[in-house]
Amino acid sequence: MAEARITAIGMAVPETKITNRYFEKIVDTTEEWIVSRTGIQERYHARPDEYSSDLAVRAVEDMIRRYGVSVKDVDLVIVSTVTPDQPMPSVACRLQYRLDMGPAGAFDLYAACAGMMYGINLAKGVIAAGSHRKVLVVASETLSKVTDFTDRTSCVLFGDGAGAMLIEAAEKGNVGFGITGSDGSGGADLYISGYADFIDGQPVTHNRKIVQNGRKVFKWAVNTMSEMFEKLLAQNDLKKEELSWFVPHSANLRILEAICAETGFPLDRTLESLVNYGNTSSASIPLAICQALDQSRIKSGDTLLLLGFGGGLTYSGTLIRWM
Ligand code: UT7
């Protein structure tokens, strides 16, 4: 049975940087509140004519530049996004065309902020099954297009960005045993409005905007992710002390601190991307890894526990050994 090996990674963000001061002008907030309650200092927003597929293409091009790999013979393209350019065609099909790949399978995956992790676990599965040998997993989000800029509790949080990973069949893999899970009872705590007239009996507007019950999602994230952290370590037969880096979804620095306090894992070995990029949904984990690679923090042979969580509610994670 073939094993799955991550062989390359890349990232992209749009050009326009949005500082916390910008939000002081449009809603009742302060730089101090945003930094102390979330840790976020800045994020990037796409141009009106720039879409998730544009960021996805740039993330794959960055990956090709960094590792000298080719995507011409990729046989499956999985794109995680909650902000596709349009429902059809998929962002994955646009990628297949724009990067001039062969006739790869291509589809978008909707698992919100956990989507990149769902994609990695799925790639490992199809490689083990023998149906595919070279899988491109991309997370690309333009959340600024569905942000409610009149809602101070959510507009300060989100940023746009994309990450790409190449996962190939190999004799010796570097992707461990993963977890994918959900709790649909929390669907009304984090959703994009405007697709249905009613959600849980409540009327919703037709304006596509992210709606979040931040406090509820916060508590759920800390409890469930602390449990999943321990489960992933046990499942992969690894002791906490042997783990080099914890890379949870970057939503809020206080969530990361609370999970570390709960699990006893040191915060200084936890990687984030929220300080400079905001909450980029499923792109946050590859952005955190790329940032740490650029700072020469991750070394070959390091073990990384990746754990995503988000709307659905969904969660998913795995353990990888860095190439
Ligand atoms: O990525 C998908 C998963 N999402 C998450 O993981 C998000 C999880 N939740 C969070 O990160 C946090 O709950 C938020 C950042 C969304 C909110 O932080 P919080 O510390 O939970 O604040 P809160 O909702 O409890 O609100 C505290 C106060 C409220 O005022 P009152 O009622 O105490 O007078 C809010 O109205 O802070 C107020 N507030 C703000 N004040 C200034 C909320 N947003 C702002 C703001 N500026 N931007």
C-alpha cells in the first residue's frame, strides 16, 4: 500500500494590507481591543476583481518556485474554500485549467476552517487506496467578500489568503493517522447567511455575510481541540514531549493560549498566522507553516500536529513529519 508524503508547500495573500486602525474609522472599535481580544495586528483583503481562484493559482506558483516541483501530472485537485468564485465551475477546475494540468479529477471541498485538514486526510486516503498518486490540496479564501463590515464583532477578524500542498505516493510517507469530525448541532453558531430563507426556523437575509456567535465557538473550540490534541498524539503513538510544533487553526490567540493551558503544551512551540494575516479560515494552517519555514523555525524531521476547526461545526487534524 502506497504511503502519503507531503513534498511541497506554498502560500499567497493579496497585496492590500488592512491595519486595525482602518476598523476604528468604520465601526465602534479600537486597535487596543482587537489586539488584546484576538492577537490580530493586520490582514490582507482581495481587490473586488480578485477571487479565491486567483489566490489559489498564486499559492501553487509559490509552491512551484520554492520546491521546483511540477503540477502537470497531478491526478487529483482538491480545493478547500467557503468563498468559491461561483458555485460552478469549482475553483479546483479553474486551477486545473489555469495551471495547464492534465485531466486530473478536480472538486471543491466545503469544511470551513477545517477544510485544509479534511483535504490532507482525504489525499492520504485516496493514495492508500491506490486510485491517485499525486494530489494537489489547496485552501483558498476571500472572506472579505462575505464579511459584514457593519458588525464589529466579526469584521475585524477575517483576512484573505491561500495555501497549497503537494501530496504524493511514496514508499515512506510523512502523514500520520488523522481525524475528521463534525458537530452539526452548532451550525447556527457560525454560518454564511443568504443561501436559505430560514436556518433553524430563524429568517435570514439574502445578503451573503458571515454570522458568528463568537463566545460559543470559542468555548467549543477550546474544549474540543484540547481533546483532539490528546487523541491525535495517542493515535500516532507520540508523547507530548516528542512533538516539535502544534499548528492549530489560527482564529484567536486567546484560543491558542487556552488550548495550550488545557493540554500543557508550550505556547512558544505553537505556530500561528493570525497576527499578520487575521483569521484566513482553511488557509491559516499552511500560512502558519510557510511563515515558520521562512523564519527557519521548522527543521527537517520535526513533528507537527495540525488541527483545524470551524463552521459546520467541523474539525480535522493529523500528525506530519516535516520533509
Ligand atoms: O474561524 C472559525 C472559528 N471562529 C472562532 O474560533 C472565533 C471564536 N471567537 C472569538 O474569537 C471571540 O469570541 C471574538 C473575537 C469573536 C469575540 O471576543 P470575546 O472576548 O469573546 O468578546 P465577546 O463577544 O464576549 O464581547 C465582549 C465585549 C462585548 O461588549 P459588552 O457586551 O461586554 O458591552 C462586545 O460587544 O466586547 C464587545 N466587542 C467589541 N468591542 C470593541 C465585540 N467586538 C468588539 C470590537 N471592538 N471589535
